[in-house]
Amino acid sequence: MTVTAQAAGSQRAAVLPARATRAGFGGALRSEFTKIRSVRSTYWTLFAMIVITIGISALLSWGRIQDYASQPAVVQAHEALRIRSRATEFSMFGLILGQLVIAVLGALTITSEYSTGMIRTSLTVMPRRGTVYAAKAVVFTLVALVAGLVTSFGSYFIGQAIFATHHLNSSIGQPGVLRAVVGGGLFLAVCGLLSYGIGALLRSTAGAITASVALLFVLFVLSGFLPSSWAVHVDKWIPFNAGGAIWENLSGVNMFSPWVGFGVFCAYAAVAVVAGGILFRTRDA
Amino acid sequence: MIEARGLTKRFGDKLAVDQLSFTIEPGRITGFLGPNGAGKTTTMRLILGLDHPTGGSVSVNGREFSRSASPMREVGALLDAKAMHGGRSAYNHLLCLAQTNGLPRRRVGDVLDLVGLTEVAGKRSKGFSLGMGQRLGIAAALLGDPAILMFDEPVNGLDPEGILWIRSLMKQLAGEGRTVFVSSHLMSEMENTADHLIVIGRGRLIADCSVAEFIERNSVQTVRVRTPQLDPLVAAVRRVGGRVVATAGDAIMIHGLAADKVGDLAYENGVRLHELAVAQASLEEAYMEQTAASVEFRAGGGPAAEEPAEAGDRVSTGGVA
């Protein structure tokens, strides 16, 4: 892979037309899309998210069915009702791990600029930082949303196919089911966006991923250890519970309704994205 | 045109750039010279808006660079050959930069051609050698056909062939009427390429003049004399205000007197000369002398300013004192 030395004096690139090109939001969007589609980590993380979420969901659905099938008929009659009412969320429960994978991509979208030094080049060619930051967030969110919807619909239909073997499946036309499946995709996109904001705050891949996993997963696990008198007040505010309300049929009066919970989750993400954006604009790059 | 007025940048308790004022005129190569750690890179980052100044201001074509409507048309910069995502191909790296400013896609192919990287356009840049990375960085700087180009230590770590390439490229760019602002810690590098010099040490301006002027102002003329009658000549030289700076056998070096004056002195005092020669101090020496007091760290010592000035008059000529 040798590069021949050319006499620099012998040529020059054609002069650009005098009509000034303008650096605006449209160009920033196109640029950020080129960035995200031109590195392998994007494909690997999205592939991992889809495979892990669908795989875990299918495994869980299959486990439920195996349990069900091994019960005596009397118990089955009672169980069938319970499973059928929760078939949708059972078929999407892999999202609990999928959210962590999209958080990795969300963080990388911004932290890789810092870890590679690309940020200096990015902000030299486009010194209006707010534009860069917003374009990055928009492009990432769209990519995450598309991949998230593929993931949640894939999970749902594969899970339902498994439940259908014993006629325990839900159907997309039932009340709340389509909301839950679309909500699964929305949930993933907002998880990633939350992590994007944290990435802008911390500027370190490892730090941002750790913080995101703590917020999205560890808090949820820890909340299980709270005394119930506390849990009543705290549980619904846990990010996973708030955001999960849109695709989980959360039992209990202490949880948010689907859209309110999702709204709370979006507010968490908004705080991270706005705080990250303020620092992105003001800090030395 | 780049104008800095009282530009100051403080990192914690360290002043990286201290009240720097200068103007970089269009259409020539301005060398930005100073020892390592003098604040050259920080100054360039301040110009580009990567760092925010603690005080003062710097403008590009009359306004803050971040207000430029079309930044890549105004300034192309290579601060660091590795300021790119190694997982991205050379082509895509340039494409994502071009898109920010709405530059046509064909421009990417043009600059790849110009720097000779067309063959490896599809390869990820993490596999590139330092020289290839440098070329890719230069391609990025040239993408917008900018009127101003900034290069930070562009020849660092390059092989002789690469150094030659960069030098001729800079001359070509200046020849096309562009402003070239290039930093180096080596005077010899600037001697060959720059028209104008801005010299800094410890963040402060030491000199802002043409290369010729810098040489003239700073090279001390030394007269070398060999004579079998040292003592009377030394006495005569000192009487008229010359300085004898070195003695070796029957030879002495004289500062402060022109060669013809030394010859006349010898004649008037009846001293026989075996040799009378003029030795010009090199620009490198002049630069070392200028920045000696401003070198931040020296081998085996603490900050230079805290050392006693044992080097005597050599140090005291430093511009920052």
C-alpha cells in the first residue's frame, strides 16, 4: 500500500465555483448520516440489538409455553387466561437487554468523536456546534427508531408464533397491542437518545455506557429490593418502569399509564440531551 | 486574514496564550514559530473556535470563525493527522466533511487525487501510515478550496519525501494566492518556506516580522581573527567597545565590530593578522537565542525562568525578558 509522491506543483484540484456553498442543518444531517452508516460499529450494535432482543424474547416465550404444556389440564385452564393477557409483553421482554445495546450505540455516536479525535475535524468544518449536536441527535434517533421498530415487531411476531402453538397468542388488532409494539420501538430509540445525552456530558465511551446501564438496568434491579412502602412511591419513576409502561402491561395501581410513563421517560432523556448539548456548545473541544 | 487582539487562554493556573496580538496577511506563508509548549496549537485552536479564549479575541475575515456561513470555503485546517475516525474509509471521511458545507461529491475525488490517495480511498484510515494520514488530513483541509490554510507542525514525523511534498504544496498554495499559516518548532523549516514569521514563547509574542528582517535583526555578526599578537589586539578591541567572546589558541572571536574595523585596528596597533573572517550566526542560533528564555522545560531542569541566568548575555537577549 504505497503512495506515490506526486510533485505538488504539477496539479491542483479544480477551483470551486464562486457561488458560496452554505453550511446549514440539511448538510449537517447528510453528513451525520454518512458518518453513522460508514462505520462498522453501527451495523454490529444494531445487529446485536435485534438478535439479542428477539432471541431473549423468543426464549422467554418458549419457556412460558413449555411450563404451560407441562401443567395438568386444570391448572392450564387458569394459566391460559393469564398468559393470553400478557402474551404481548412476554414476547417483547428481550427489550430489557436490547435497551442496553442501543444505549451503547447512542453513547458511541458522540463519544467516538472524542475518542478518535474526529470532533476537532467535525467542529472545524462546521463550527456552529448546536447544529452539529442537533443533527447528530436527529440522525441517531431516526436510525434507532427504524431499528427499534424492526426489533419490536420482530420480537412480537416471533413470540406470538410461539404462543400460537397453544392458542395463547395476542393479535395486533386487540386493544393496546399495536401501541405496545410500536411503543417498543419508541422505547429503544429514547433509551439510545438518553445515552447520547450522557455521552455528550461525559465524553467517554466507557463512562457513558456505565452510566446508561446504571440508569436503565441497575436502578430497575435495585428497585426490587426496596421495602414495599417505598416501592409504592419510587417504582414508577425508575426509568425502565416509566419507559416500559408503553409496552408492558404493568400490573399495579402504582405504575404510570402507558403514555404518561413514556412521557416521563422522554423527559429523562430530554434532560440528558439538553444538558449534554449545553456542555457540547460551551466546552473546549 | 486572521486578526488576534489581546488573545489570552488560561488552563487552570497556566497561561497558554498570553495577550497575543498579530495579523496574518493574505497571500503569503506565515510561519508560526516557537518551542514546544509555547502555545502554537492552542492559538490555532482559538482561531478555529475549538477553544474559547479567556480574554481578547480572534477573527477570521473580520468575524468570529464560528459565524462563518461557509466555513470550509474560508479555512482549511490540519491540526492533527489523526483527528479522524479510523474505522471510516478515506472516501467516506472526506464525504461526510464535504456534506456539512454542501460541497459537491466530485470534490472528494478531486482532493483524493491531489494528495495521491485515490488507490486507498476505500480503505479504512486506521491502517494508514503517518504520512498517509497526513495526506488525508491535507485533503480534508483542501476540500472547500479555502482561502486560508492552517497547518500545525505538518512535517512532524514525516520521512524526507513527505517533508518535501508538504513544503512544495505549501509554496504552491501560497502561489495560488492563498493565506498559509504553518507552525513549527524548527527555525530551519521556516527558513525554507515562510515569507513572514510570528514567533512566540510561553504564549507571548516575541517577533512579528519578515524572515529577512528576523535574520537581519537577530544574526550577530562575528569576526574571527588569528594573530600571533593576541594581547595588544584584544586590548585595542575592548578600547573601542568590541567584545571578545571566545579565545582558542591564537584565534579570537569578536562581536560588535565589523571586519574592516578590526582590520584597521590591527593595522593602527601594528598587529600582524594571519586570518580575518566573517562568520554569520545561523538563523537557527538566532531563534534559539530569542526563545531561550521562553523554553518551558529544559533537560534536567525546572522551568527556565526560575533558573539563574548563568548563560549571561545569551539569555538576556530573549525577547520576553
